[in-house]
Amino acid sequence: MKFDHLKGSIVAMVTPFHEDGSVNFEVLTELLERQIAAGTDGILTLGTTGEYSTMTHEEDAAVVAHTIRVVNGRVPVMVGSGSNCTATQVEKSIQYQEMGADALLLISPYYNKANPEGMYRHFAETADRVQIPCILYNVPGRTGCSIPVSVVERLSRHSNIAGIKEASGDMSYAMQVARCVGPDFALYSGNDDITVPLLSVGGSGVISVYANVMPAMCHQIVADYLEGRQAQAVANHLRYLEVMNDLFLEVNPIPVKTAMNLMGLRVGPMRLPLCDMGADHAAVLRRAMEEAGLL
């Protein structure tokens, strides 16, 4: 399926594991079908929520292949191919394109970081080497570096860079990035708690952790806003804001996997260095889920 300035809710999928830590492909199928049935507009696999940082290259490829096969063109599939090694990012991007990915998510170079010119080349080199759309991923809380607005502006003019997942939580930065929005460059919220505010400055949707828990509602909030029912979108966003926030009581994806297991979705454990949610935080999350009618 062609990724063409996709609007709506794109779920940042968890990767379900068996108790021994191996990928649970049976449950992955169930989760993908659940998302599509709920009206999710797109699937992201191998994002931060998918724990790709603790998976082997072979496991990454297996999850991508399985996801593309199960989705079977019903919604676009975006694949996280980012790396802090540009050569590795290019290699994985080409591989996932050949496997049938509809778009790629490219993270800023964590740990080694880069100056603005190096940052630009990191993304442009990858976008030059593939034919499917590339989405920038700005998440300085994870990477230790933000993509400078000037670099976003340059990259927004690249013919194969189609948007940015903005997950800094900095509305001032996001509003400056919003100036780049146009028919060839989309802004996606990377933080569920500010989805509606980003839609209000020209955003196209959200790449969502919350959608793992309430996929139909996440889709509805974005659809309502984009289709002119802003008051309803705001009302539902505020109604479920506590759940959205509590999914970040600890580092993602610990809370969302905890929540999904509480709901009987059998996503299994995390891989080290991530481990079980602390008891106090788990109790807070459970209470928010009960109040939202999820348990």
C-alpha cells in the first residue's frame, strides 16, 4: 500500500515475547488483526515501543516480514530502520524496502550525536538510497540530541522525506517545525498527551503508544479532529488523558506492556534491561485503566 501523506492514528506496535524471551508471532498476528479491526490507519513496527534495540537483526527482519504478510496491504506499514550508524541505517532501510515496507522511520543519531551538517547528511543519505517515504524521528529524551529546526527545514524539501514524528514534548519546537508542514511534509505527534495540540497547528495524526491499548478511540480522536468535530476530539482526549500519561509512568514500553497483559492480550515480558513495572506505578496504572473501563 502506498504511503501518501497518511493521516490518522499510526500505532507504534509492541513486540510480544514468550516467557523465554523469543518473539511470539501468534500473538503478534492477533495484535495486528485487533488494530486493523479497530480502524487503525497505519502500523509502525520496530519503533521504540517494539524494543528493537534488544533484538537481533534476524529477529528484526522476521518481525517485519511477519507484519507485512499479516497486514497484507490493508493499511500502510512503516518500519523503524534507524541507527546511529548511517551505513547501518541505509542497509536496513534498503532491506525493509525490498521486503515490502511502505515507509521508514529514521531516528536521529543517538550517543554519537552529530553537528547540524552531519545530522542532515545522516537522514539525506538514507533518503537518497531508497524509493519509499522516510519519516524523521525527533525524540531527544531517548537520543540525547534534537534535530535542529534548520535541519528539519532543509530535509522537508527533500523529495523522499515525507514528515517528522515529533516526540520532544516541546510545543515551541513543534510549532516551529509546523511551519514546514505542506502537501509533501507531514507532522505527526510522537507524544499521545499532545496529539490534539499538534493537530491544531497542522498535524496529520499521531504515532501512538496509547493506540496499543485503545486503538479505536485513538483513531476516533484524530478522525474527529480532522473531520471538523474538534470539540468531540478534545473531550475524548481529555477523558483518556490520564491513561495516556500513565503509560509513561516508567520508560516505554514497560507500562504499555503491563497494561496489555492486564487486559489479557498476552504480550509477555520485556527484554533486559527493561523489566517488570514497579508495584506502586502498576497500581496507579491499574486504577486509571479501571476508571477508563478497560478492566
